[in-house]
Amino acid sequence: MNFTRWSARLPGTQRRAAARDDRSPVPSARAEYAQPETGPCPPDGDTRSDTPGDKSGDTHHDTHGEPPWDRGPALEDLSARDILGQLPALVALVYGPDHRIAYVNDAYAAAFGPRPASATAAEAMPELTELSLLPLMDQVLRSGTPRTVKSRKVRNGNSYTVTCTPVHRDSDGETDGRDGDGNKKQNKGSRSGKNRNEGSEGGVLVYAVDVTDHAEAAERLRASERRHRETAVTLQRSLLPQELEQPDDLRIAATYQPGGTDAAVGGDWYDVITLGAGRTALVIGDVMGRGVRAAAVMGQLRTAVRAYARLDLPPHEVLQLLDGLAAEIDASQIATCAYAVHDPNEGRLVYASAGHLPILVCHEDGTVHRAEDPTGPPLGTGGWIHTSGTIALPPGSTAVLYTDGLVERRSEDIDEGVAALERALSGAKGSPQVVCDRLIRSLGVTAEHDDDVAVLVVQHPARTGANAELFHNASLDLLGGIEAAPRARAFATGVLTSWRFPVELCDLGVLAAGELVANSLKHGTPPMRLGLRRTDRRLIIEVTDGDDHLPRRRRADPADEAGRGISIVATIATSWGSRRTPGGGKAVWCEFTLPQ
């Protein structure tokens, strides 16, 4: 095979004859490649021009100021074999639809071994199959357009970036060259692309560069990023509730999904906190940042929320405290948060929001309501007085708290995402976990989503039949003076007996109610009220009055005639607590766990 007849060039480039001189290490295969005879070089030191008509006698230089006999070899003086053979890259030339081997350079042979000429690439070049190049070479041969694939690995572990370039070989009757006298020969056919393709046999030049070092460095970087992301995800999940608290009156489920592998982990979080007396705090937030730092700030804020929630403060006061804390933790980190409290006796959510998306409530008939103002700026900005609002949560309704990753898309306004969530929520039925999963699917959140997503679904079930008999409320307004105490004890005795509690539990409940009422009569102000509530798991006793001074448990001296009421309640009850009420008074409560 005469390799010098191949013209490795992009389509449309001018063909040059691959001529060789007498000093070429590869002899010319045809006379047409011989160099034309040239005159002898002038002797050393003779700088005059012998050109007729040149009378100046000055030295004749080319445009670079060098005599013509001092020029380096022109491109026409070099053969393709000389050029390709010395390249450090891997080069292979194949021809025909079967990709038969025409040539491989030394670098290719050193990497994969010598290859027999005229053998098909599918049989003799398994490395091309490992690189998945054969279909690409077919495409290059058909289209005449070069193609490149980056960083593909072969079986020995090396990685290569490969470019496949179309080439063609002119037929014997259509070859440009020179005759034996050195004169240019005119080919018989037209040199237009149409005629050239009709009289030519196509091939593909495969040019491969070893990029193993770069590929390994990129893989190490990706592995480091994966480890960093796994650390952040582990930290994030460990800081979230491992198991959600399940209040007596609510059914709750939550979902957290980190962003895809190309997205750093954010600071989304949620929490459910039982406040006592049947009340429940619901929290969701989002730290505006990525990675381990955002997750760490999230963990600190979540811990602070639980601590502030134990104070049983109104939602806006909790956010006010969080606002100052967020600035102290990290002034560069800004977080949004929504904090809501559910009281089963009121059938509503009292909430406050710091730059967070609105809470959605779907009623039993499918209508969806959006919690409106008040909404303040995000946490950490400072200088804002937060306020609380309310939204109804009657039996049979479902509330959804969520982060922006669920509804925010780059191609649309966030209000459109919230509207899409409302539509999905209106048709979502089933348990809270089923609703969570349906909302995730309806909003198109997949494993490759580019942002973290946290969703908290809260259902207030409508109870009927035997289940409804396990939930009761009873209350008594405490009017008059000291006679209110025995009246309260008689009321508690009758109610607890009608609820069919064991005698021991009835006695403990009556004792606790009497102590709370007596404490309120002595230290509180009207209006005063005794409330009894039972659920399927506990008995709750609560006394409210108009004084906002919260009682505290203390050790009474043997000679003291008072100061033992709260200690008695704390001793006999499962838990107890107190809080200020929105009207300016206080509520003192205790709970008894029912026997199973």
C-alpha cells in the first residue's frame, strides 16, 4: 500500500503533492513525487544575484531577511508518514466502510501493539470497540464531519480524548502530481467536491491523546466532592428529627430530599414540638446557604427553636428571639422560618413567618386557603417587630408547610409554583405520608432536583363513631369566692366518672384540679375557668385566669401554710406547665397519661 497517496485533510482544503527529494529516507513510489531539478546553490560567500536583469549587485533576501538556500524545509517537502510517525499522540488511518487498517504510528503501536494492514478495525483493533468509536467512525465517514469524544477509558485503565477526522484517497486517474520532468500534471477529472467524492474512497483518521492524568485528577476531585456532600447530607439528616412527635389530635408526616449530586446540600429543616395541654408547635425553615456550614447553622437554629418553644411563647416572640440569635451565629447567613402553634380547643393555627413561604390549608371539601400576612423579613436581618396571624384548621383539614425547593423553578415565577402546589394539594387524599409523596411527585421533584426540599404535612382528622368517644372536652367558669373550689372539685368528679376513668385516676385528677383552682383563686384574678380534656392517650386539666404572673415550683418550709400546691401537682401528674395567654392572663395545666 502506498501511504503517500492518502491526503489527510479537512474537506475543502487545497491538496498539496506529497513530494520527496533524493534525501528522503522513504523512496518515492512513483515518478510523479520526484522533485524538479533546481539550479546549483551559489558558492559560499557569493551574495550576488545571477538573475538576469538584476543589476543592483545586492544580496537577494526573502521577506524574512534570509537567503533562499537558508530556508527550512517547506510543508510540501515533508510526507504525512514523517509527520504522523513522530507525533506522541496515537494515530491510526482506516479506509472503506469496513474501516480497514491503512496505517498506525509508533505511538499507537507502543500503546496497543502493531496492527496488520488491510485488517478490519472491528477484528484487529479491539481498543476502538472499548472506546465505543466504531459507530462514531461510521457517522464521520457518512457525514464528512469530524467528531470528538472526551476522556474515554480502555480496559488497561488509560483514558483518551479521541478525534475522528474524515479523509479521502484519490483514484489513480485523478491524482495531482508531477511528471517525470517535474511539470505539474493535470488530473483528468474536475476537482470539485462532487467529482472528487464520486472518484474517491473515504477513510477516517483517528487521533487519540492520552489524558489519563487529567482524568484521574478529575476523578479524585469528584470523589472529594462526593465525600464532602455525603458529610453534609449525613450532618443534615442527623440534625433533623429522627422520629416525628405525634400529637393526640394531629397526624403528621414529613419528607426531606437533598438536591441532586451536582447541588450542594442546603439548610432546610422542620420540627414538631409538643407544648403540653394538647398544644403543638410546627416549625419549618431554610438557611440560605450550601454545604456543611449551612447545615451547622440550621442545627443551631433548630435547637434554639426547641428551647424557645419550651417557654410556650407566642409565635412572633419566638421569631423575635431567633432573629437576634441568627445574627449572632453568623451574620452572613440568612434564614427563613415559619412557626405555628395548634391548639385543639381553638381549631386554628396561630403562626408567624420570617420571610418564609405561606402555609397552605386544604379543607375537607377540597378548597385551599393560603395564610396571608403577617410576614416579616428573614431571620438575621434585625430591626423588625414580628407579629402573629391565624388560619383555621378545622377537623378534616390538612395543612402543608414547605421550603422553596418544592415550588421554585428557574423558568417561572415562584407564585406559579405555589399555585401549582395548591392545585396538587386540593386533590391529595390519604394519610399524611401519602400526601407528602403525592406533592413531591406532582411538583416534579426527582432525585436530580437542583435544590433541597422539605415538606411537613399536618392533618386534623375528623373523628366519628367509637373513635370520637375517646375525645371529650368539658369546662366550668369559676364564679364567686372560696365556694368556687368545692364546686370545681364536684364538677371534676362528675366529669371524670362519666368518662369511665379508673377510680385511682379519678382521685388524682380531682386532687390536681382542686390544687390548680385553689392556686388561681389565691394568686389570680377573674375571669377564671377550669377545663378538662381527654384524648385517646391522656387526661389534661387546665385552669386559666386574668393574672399574667406565672407560678413556679418551690420547696416549702415545714412551718409554711402555703406554697405546696404546685409541688403536689408536679408530683402526681405526668407533666405540668404554664404559659401566658394572648388576652393578658395565664394558663396552668397538668397531664396524666392514660393506662393502655
